[in-house]
Amino acid sequence: MTRKDFDKLSDDDKRASFTVTALRNTSKSLGRVQRLKELIGETLDIRDEEKAWEAYWQKAKVYLREEEKTSATKTALFVSFRYARQSAYSFGIDQEIADNKSSTYAIRLVTQEDTRVRSSHRKWHGVTLPADHKVWKDVKLPWDFNCRCLKKALTRAEMRAGGVRFTPENEIPPIPEGFDT
């Protein structure tokens, strides 16, 4: 969000954006996965977005003043929640890839292939590179709010069976500008 955009917000929306920033920074400093577990409970599966969001909202309301419990605040917190949830999920995928280095031959980035995919993300759909390729150090998902891109680990056998080939170096698109770029 630019300064110009921020200045156009109502006071409630400005407070909500600061709440989102504070929650996001807290999530990063404590570790995204651990913070989500603390906020929504150890036994709740973060893949069930509806239940996880309701638990997150119930916990978040405890920290809000009555006048902050607006639909704008709820919307802003939902965006923050989705970002934290996707970050936690992506962190888990990265960890799984790291834990299975011996069997992970390649990594492929996939989008949801629908009309909501940003054009800068669409360019990355299907990009497949060796698991140890230097670009994967810079590809930190999600790239921005509501990014639904995922990395998929592939074995040599899966590549062969699916007829998957590595993306040539000169066809690797630029990494979209986002939170971690």
C-alpha cells in the first residue's frame, strides 16, 4: 500500500492496517507456524480455512477495543490471517522439501490456474528447475496478499512419468515484487 492509498483510508481502516502490520510482524518474529498454532489452537487444522479463521477472529477480538471490532477491522485481519496461513503452509512445504533432499529431484511452481491468478504469477506456472537451483533461495511464497502459488517437490520418476522437462534458464521469469523481495 502506498502512502497516497493510506491517506485515503478512514481512521478505522488506518487503525486496522496498523493492527494487521503488528500481527504480521509478530507472526514473523515468533515463527509463522508457531504463531498460528498459538492463535488458533494446537489441534485445529489450518487447512480448514473457515474453522481456522473463526478461531483466529475469536482470539483476535480479545485484543481489540470495542470500537475496533468493525467489519473493516475484520476484513483487514482476514487478509492478514490468509497471508499468515499461506506463509505457514509454504514454510511447511519448504521444510518438507529440505527434509527429503535425497528424493527431491526438482521443484515445480504451480498456480491455481484461474482468473484470480496475477499475470506476474501466471508466468511462473509450471516453471520446473532442479531442487538445488539458486532461484529457489529467492522464491519465498506467498509473494503478496492472497497469493495461492505453491511449490511442488518432484522425484526423478515423477518427472519421467509426467514427461516433465526442466525450464530453460532463459525462460525463467522475473520474481514478482512482493513482501520478501
